[in-house]
Amino acid sequence: MATRHPYLLVLQLTTLFCFSHSLDSDGGFSVELIHRDSTKSPFYNPFETPFQRLSKAFQRSMNRVNRFYPHSKALSNAPQADIISNQGEYLMRYSIGTPPIEILGIADTGSDLIWSQCKPCDDCYNQTNPIFDPSNSTTYKSIPCNTRVCESLVQSSCAKTTNEYSTCEYSMSYGDGSYSIGGLAFDTLTLGSTSGSQISFPNISIGCGHNNHGTFDSNGSGIVGLGGGSVSLPSQIGPSTGFKFSYCLIPFMYSNNTTSKINFGQTALVSGPGTVSTPIVQGPIETFYYLTLEGISVGRKRLDFVNGKSKVVEEGNIIIDSGTFLTFLPEDLYFELESEVASQMNLPRVRTEVLNLCYKAPGNKIEGPTITAHFGGADVELNTANTFVSVSDGVACLAFAAAESNGAIYGNLAQANYLVGYDMQNKVVSFKPTDCSKV
């Protein structure tokens, strides 16, 4: 597959379609990120205990590894380990069309395409909210086949309509057999800022799904792709936001109903005391954000992340992902980490069915060694809330797991209470310690 240049593609598109919008006064804006298990989420189940929700988050993490590394050993001990299509951890509200129709989609740094169910439905899953009807939108325009935006999709084809006009058709499939098939189109996308303003972006390419089937949840509709490809939301609105976005994730078990936030434009800048930055590395799949993890320290003991054969650190050896709860490491490095953490703990160890290294934690509080992730040029110090999680009353476990030798994912628990910024143009990810409940 030929190498694509998503930012050049987006800039070329903007010469054809004029962006008109109203950013907040500081040149940027923020949007709520709703955790799927918060009371603001339609996925929220009041009859589940916090530990049941956590168990499902573990399972989604195990499933998601196979999204990035299709034959991961992380799945070998996980029951019902199919990838599921509604596996993301955070939701975003947005609107498409004129007049705008509100949609709730899964925000996913592991996907690019923005897609939702659309009428007419050849085969749609049940959806609680109204399904978008493109015939009612005055700004909806089908995208022809012979366009760069159509060719940028890996899974695209041509569909001839009754007037012989060839339109672009997309196809998205998932490991559990779920799929979405539909037409690619331009329409106005509107985001609701946390300041109360509405920011509209005309001529955003979206997938309009007419044939969607599988394990999709009726409370949501499709995906908001936040990946690095040319049709992702950050790439498409990039000419207006400097190709910058950031998010600040509130810890999973946070007691209040405060929501996390995703920021765009000037609001997304990550700077000031404590900020560290590391390069985004060009990887085999343009969607994913590859970083270089040189090693991990447990207290003062450093464990290097080296290739087993060459004994050198490979660039782009870990994917940072907001949709994966746990952090996954290659098997050898994980067991080194587990052994070193265990050697520095003074609590009684207990066995669980979900994670390997678990301890008795009276009052669900645990004190563990400081773990530092050594990215290229950026040391990110993690406290116990980033590295341990309570799995039941009085039991806490190390929130890391083993993947196959060439797979690693830096998950969202490790990112909690950090402002994490993506500069897609300069290819940099930045981290700044932040109380995310107060931003």
C-alpha cells in the first residue's frame, strides 16, 4: 500500500471547500468526553457494581489488543475474547447535517472514519435516538469515487446510482463479525463547546451507514475517529485548529460526575512546568499513534524495552490509545516489570481471575513503588492511581498485562490526570501532570 500524506490531502480539500466556523475567543474549544460507565452515559447500568464495570473494562482492553496486534497472547487466557464493535471507553456528542441532528458516537484514537447510521436502512440495528436522514440535510453531498478522499480509505469501492453517477462506498468490519457499509459524503459537522458555543465545520467527510449489523449498542451510533489518518476528525478540522488536540482523562473510579474533556486548537496546547514531549513515529498503519518506549523504571530499577534479537530499542514500539484501559507490554518486559514490582511490595499477595499481580488492599488503598515510563525524550512518572486498580473490596492489582512479543499499548489509566496533547503536524505527543477534574 502506498504511503499517504493525510495533512496534504486535507489541505488540498480545503482549497475546494471553505471552512466557516466560530471558535471560542481564545482560538480553540473543548468538548465533553463522556465515560461509557458514567451516569451521563446511556450505557450506564445503575444495577452494576463499580467492580462489575471494571471487569468489563478489563475485557474490552483484552479484546482491543487484537485490534492493534491481531494474534496477541493477551487473549489466550481471556474468555469470550472476540473484538467487539462498541468497545471504546469514551463517547462524544456531535451533530451532522443542516439542520443539525445530534449523534452520540464512540471517540476512538484507534479509528479514522466518522460514521453513523443513516436512512434509508437496508439493515440497521435498533437505535434509541432518531437515525440521521441525509435527504433532510441541505448540506449533504455524496462523494464521487474518483476523489482523493475516497481513495484514502483502505476499504472503499464504487457504487453506481440510477443516473450512472459513481459514488464512494465504505466498508468497516470488526473481529466479532459486526460491520458497517454505506456511502461516503460531505456534510456539516457541529461540535458543542463546553463554553456553550456551537462550532460548525462544513464539508466534513462522513460515513453514512445503510447496512450495519452485529453487536452495536442501541444507545449509540457509530464511531468518531480520532486517529492519524486523513479522514479522522482531527485531520479534517486540522486547517482550522492547527492539527492539534489534547485530552485530560479523569480516573476511572472518580466519585464525582465530572466529565473528561477533549480540546482542539489553541485550547489543546500543552506547555508549562512539568511538560515533557516525545516524537510520534511513522508506523505501518497511519491511523495509530506510535511512540518509542525506551524502558520502564520501578523505583530506581530501570528495565529496558529492547528487541529480543537485536537487543536495541526499536522506534515506534508502543501505541498510545485512549480506548484501552490497561497498559500492555511484550511478554518478556511485562514479566520483568511484574517481578520487580513484586520485589518492592510488602503486602500479602492474592490470586484473581483478571490480572496477575494482586495484593490485599485494606480500604481499597494501596501504596506501590513509583513506576516511570521512559519515552524518547520524555519521562512520565506514574503514581499508584495510574498503576494499580481495585478489582474487588480489599484487593488491588497492577494494571498492566502481557501481549505478544511485538505488541505494546499505553492505555488510558496510565494517562489519567495527565493533559495529553497531540501535535499532528509536528508529530509530537506531550504529557503534563494535571488534575483533570479541575480543567
